[in-house]
Amino acid sequence: MRFDSLLDSVGHTPLVGLPTLSPSPDVRLWAKLEDRNPTGSVKDRAALAMITKAEKDGLLHPGSTLLEPTSGNTGIALAMVAKQRGYKLICVMPENTSSERAQLLRMWGAEIIYSPAAGGSNEAVRVAKEIGKQNPDWVMLYQYGNEANALAHYETTGPELLADLPTITHFVAGLGTTGTLMGAGRYLREAKPDVQIVAAEPRYGELVYGLRNLEEGFVPELYDESVLTSRFSVGPRDAVRRTRELLDKEGIFAGISTGAILHAALGLAAKAEKKGEAADIAFIVCDGGWKYLSTGAYEGTLEEAEAALEGQLWA
Amino acid sequence: MAVEVRIPTILRPYTGGEKVVTAEGASLQELIANLDATYAGIGERLVDESGLRRFVNVYLNDEDVRFLDGLATEVTEGDSVTILPAVAGG
């Protein structure tokens, strides 16, 4: 496959079957390998779409500075696109994220401002909004409320899934900005009204939920509950167990959030199998495991991995 | 009919610091009423006139109750209920 540039190669990722983890020939699991994107995560789609849209809207000029709250992957993707297109990027990132993410951001030329660990990404959003107010010239694409984020998945991820798996019955993805689920979910629902759109949401350690009051909670502006069929909360133990199972049984080396998504997908598969219904369940492999090696998730017992992840933003 | 309820840090002042408490009821609504009877004030932090508060997520055995029957969701002995504030990802 030949492309004019790296940015032209975003998307078009493989969908691979999981012959060992699928419960039967009638209930099949399919992994969409988003780690095959240029910076190694699903976020390249949203980053490219948001920057391209901002250019069309006349918000960006050569040398413009972008500001974005991110726990990692969106920042890394934005940094790559921004560098290609001649913009500067400043990321506001919670300090309890893996060191690989900071190294990658800096390699692609981004500057990092850390936000406090307590409160996780909520804090990063709050801090970024404050900084944005003081620097009105900077452009905040704001992945949580930018329609181009969801639209990227409506226009690319969704159609790719349907073309590769016309018999799709379930689509499972992680719930962060909600862009993947909203965009691909809407597209699939329009084409197949009965398709189930299922969210797997990481459940972190207590530090991450350390808000001062409940009114500081956060629901992304992009989120539309009516797109989803169901939503599951997956803790680090199940996420790590499934991440390891995916590598062990199918050879796929994925990040920890993918383990959480696989956990939900396997639950749906077991339910379909029990009811005797056929199912083609597609799920997103958000990224590879490389960026998380230092977290301790890939070594030792499950108990040790779970303890190591306590307090970290692992998805 | 005792059900285990996990309380987030932010609501533990109501439960005397307890992380996990037990409550009784056949539905989530009854369960919350029962919680409020034991830990006065916790109920209104979770629900308002329109139902579950916007930044409160409640999971029955890890599934978001908004996609089950909301406050009318049935609970049975041995179920586990987790309350969490809504947080950002990405």
C-alpha cells in the first residue's frame, strides 16, 4: 500500500479475527488494530481530523500554538500532525501518566505542562481551560467537545468496520472522549439499526476520583447516551488479565485499555453463546503495549500488576 | 436482601469513612432510600427530582444502570453496586 505522506496513511487499519478467544464459529470476535496508525494509536484519526478542520475554519496559521488537555495518546497524535503542518503544541497532562508518554510527546516536539494527579484528566481539562484564558492566541482544539473528533470515526472507522464485517452485531470501544463510540456508533447504527454499541470504561484507583465535590465531575460534551446500548466499568485487574490473554492466545500485544475493552467484548460473546445467538463482535485495539511497559502491568502476578497500577491513569 | 455498595472517596464523610457498606432493597431506588436512612444526606447527593445526578455514575455488577432500568433497576442478594463520580478520559 502506497501513500503520498505519513498523514495520508492514517486509518485503513486491519480487522483480525480471534480464532482462539472466540467461543464458537457462530460467535466471533474481531480486533481492529488501531495501533497500526502512524503514532501507534486510534487517536491519529481524531488528531488529523481536528487539525484539518481548524485549518479549514481559518483558526490556524503557520507557527500557531495549540493547547490540549490529554492523558497521552491524543497529545502524541496531535504532536505528530502539528509538526508536519508547522504548529507548536503544548499538552496539559496529568502527572500520574507513564513516562513513555512524556518522552514520546517531547520527541515529536510538544511541550508538557503537568496537572496534579488527584482528579486525573478532569484536572488536566480544568488547568488547560485556565491557561487558555490567559493565552487567547493559543488554539485549543478540545477533543472532548470537538465534533471533528467524532466525525473522524463516522467517516473512517465506522465505514471501515462495516466494509470488513458486514455481519457485525456488536461494536465495543473504550470511553474516554467518547469520540470513537459516538462517531463509529452512529455510522453503524444508521447502517444496521440492531447493532449493539457498547462502551468499556476504565475504573481507576481512588486517587483519580479525588474530586473536591461531585459538581466537579466531567461528562464530555460529545457524549450522547442514546448512541450506546450499554456501558461497562472495568477495573485494572480484569483489564490486565485480558491484555495478557490477548497476547497469550492471539499474539496481539496491546495496551491496558484494550484489555478492558476485550473484557466487555468477551462478556457479550459469552452472553450470545449462552442464548444460542450468532454474533460478530468487533472491538478496538486502541494502542500497543509499548508505552505501558514501565507501569508494571506486563510483569509478575495479576496482584502485583494491579498494585502497580494503583493511582496511575492506565488508559 | 443485603447488597454490597462501594462508596467513592468523596461520599465517605457520610459513611463514617467506610468504603463498602451494605444496604437493602429490591430496586436501586429502594437501596438508595435505605442508604439514606442509615447515612443521612447521602441520598440527595446521588439523586435529584429528575433521577440520578449528572455527575454520578452507578454500576450494578459493573454495568451502568442508566442502560438497565435506571433507578428502577432490580437488585438481588449478592449483587454489587458501585458509585463513582464521572471523570474524563482521553
